[in-house]
Amino acid sequence: AATIILQEMAARLGIISKNGLGEALRAHFSKPAARVFTAILVISAITIGNAAFQTGNLLGASMGLEALFNPGTPEAGVPDGPASLFIN
């Protein structure tokens, strides 16, 4: 939800000011130290967010493969069939 809010705010900023988020940050922070700190903060946020999403992708894939090739007991799949009909 936070990414949707941030994207919406960046879109509003772009529509009103005709500048992208990077241009607005560059214009707002005029001191070199503030620009470096802002750049580090943005790069860190992108890196950590990317790592979190990729971790979720890898964990989901491994859980899916485990469920596919090692389903456990046969009774475990009984509620999954009707539940998947309602999800899709």
C-alpha cells in the first residue's frame, strides 16, 4: 500500500510541477551534503525494496515447488481444490 501511495504522490508532483521526482529532489535540496544524503537514501530504499520483493518471489517459488513435488499427506490437498476455485 505504501508503494501505491508514493507512486500516486509522485504522479501528482509530476502533473503539477512538470518535473519528475528526481528533478524535484534536486531542486529542493541545494546543499551538496543534503543532495548526497538524499541520493543515498533513495538508492538504499530502491535496493532494500528490490531485495524484499525478490526474497518474496524466491520464497514463493520454493514453497510452490515444495508443494508440487512433496505434497505431504494426501489429505492436505483436499481443501485446496475447492479453495482454489473461489480464489480464481
